[in-house]
Amino acid sequence: MELHVHLESSLSAETIAELAAGLGVPMLRPVDRLYTYSSLEDLLRTCEWWCDLFRSAEIAEDIAYRAARQMAADGIVYAEVMAGPVYWRHIGYQSLLPALCEGFDRAYEDGHADCRLIPTISREQPGDWALEVVDWLGGRRLPRVAGLGLDGNEEGTGRTCPTFEPAFAAAAELGLGRTAHAGESSGPDGVRDALDILAVDRIDHGVRAIEDPALVERLAEERLTLNVCTGANIALGLYRDLSEHPVGRLMEAGVPVTVNSDDNRAINVDLPGEFVDVGRSLGWTMTDIEAATGRAIDAAFCDDRRAAELRAQVGAFTRS
């Protein structure tokens, strides 16, 4: 189970090189060093370069298929995958989102991971554009679209949740799940805004809620899940290592926490490795791992029938 993973960052460097070759675009640097960065700025520049290769709906469908196949190889049976139209500059969302769903459909039919799509709005985008996307989704009713997300640099954009309140309210009326990146660069105030203004069902990251005991207590009381990505937080310098990371303290306080990979291939992490690292740090047993997966199922935006199927799969695996 994975609930916090970005499609744009889920491709192997070899896949990026293959895509670049097909388009006749020179590699930014050798394939074995593509995902090696000298700084955060270098990471962002590299990400912008490979996203520029996403130039057609056919490429989008293939990328979705490959991502689902790779997730299956990592042992993931179900994932809610975020994709932000802002990162697909050559494709309008009206073509992009159906293409991604088609890629996920085809992958699932071939026995790969069951991937649901969460289109994300970037904090730099206008509120009326976000509402336009949601209204379009309401007219199309793409079955693989499970929710609406919000991402982007909270620190750089400032307090933006009010801008997107209408879009998130409209998503709620459509029955879409709602999630937002918060409590990473913004601190506890970002989490509070996501709860109070956007009425989200869960939070992506949320780890800096630990800085506000009252907020931590609220998250525990409301059973509001945080989709935590320890490897990404450490790779980007938010915490030095797992001994500093608050994932254990959040869980001890009763906050539901899931384990996720975020920008996995782009920062050289994967979900199995995240479970190993977090489990080793916190002294988890197989029972703890099963419980973490159960929390992900509880927080997933799938229907009750699919959730029951996933619980049965987890139970069968742990009994085997």
C-alpha cells in the first residue's frame, strides 16, 4: 500500500534515458548519475528537465503503465498516485488525466499494481483554474480518479489554502477524497489550514505538526492520517536522520501514520526500503508492519469493497 507517491518522480533513470533518446534529446548527464544531485536547486533543475520530456498523451499513458509495473515489482498491490498537470507542460489536463487512467487500467489488467489517480493542484496555480479542473472531473467521472491533492512549496508561496477552498469544496461534493501537502516547509500552521480551510481527509507529510502539542492532540483525536515520507524528509534536509525524525513521537501520541516513498526513484528510495528503515528505527515487528498497512487501507480513497479485499490480502500474506 502506498498513498504518497508522485508519478513524475517514479521512473527509473533508464526509462528517462529511453524517453530522451526517443525524442532525440541529449541527456542532462550520464544515466548512472541522473539522480545524483549537488544541491536542492540541482534536483529541481533536473526534475524540470525530465518533466519536459513528457510531451504527449501516448507518453503519459506509457509512463503510468511503467509506474504501475514497477510498483508491482516492489510488492505494492494498491497505490494512490499523485500527478500534477503543471508538470506536464506539453499536455492539457483534458488529455493528460484520461491517458494516465488508461495506462493504469492497462497495467492492472496485465496483473500489475492497482493504481488510482490523484490529480494535484500546485500552490502556484490560480484558484479558478483549480475549480475548472474539478468541474471538468465532475463531467468526465473517470473511475480511476480517487481524489484531489494540493502540492508545491508552502514556504515559497505563503498561505494559499484559502485560494483553493472552492475547488476542494467542489471535490467533496463529487465524493472525491481530499489531501494536501502540509506541515513540511510551512510548519504546523500549514496543517491547521489544510484541516480548517480545505477540510482534507488526510495530510501528505504533516510531520511538523510535532512542533505544536495541541495540533498533535487534535490529529490523534480526529484520527487524521499523516502520509509520512521519512526518506524524502531526510534527503531534502528537513531532518538529519531517523533518530531526529518525529515519526515515532507522532505514533506514540496516537496520530495515525502511514509509510510512503514520495519522490521515490528521483531520490533513490522505494517503499520496501522505507519500511525496513522505519521498522528498524522503531523496533517494529511484523504485527507493527501489518498495522501500518492497515492504517493505509483505512485512509485510502477506495470504496469499502476494495478496502475489504486489501485487508484480506494483507491477512493472507501475514498468515502465509
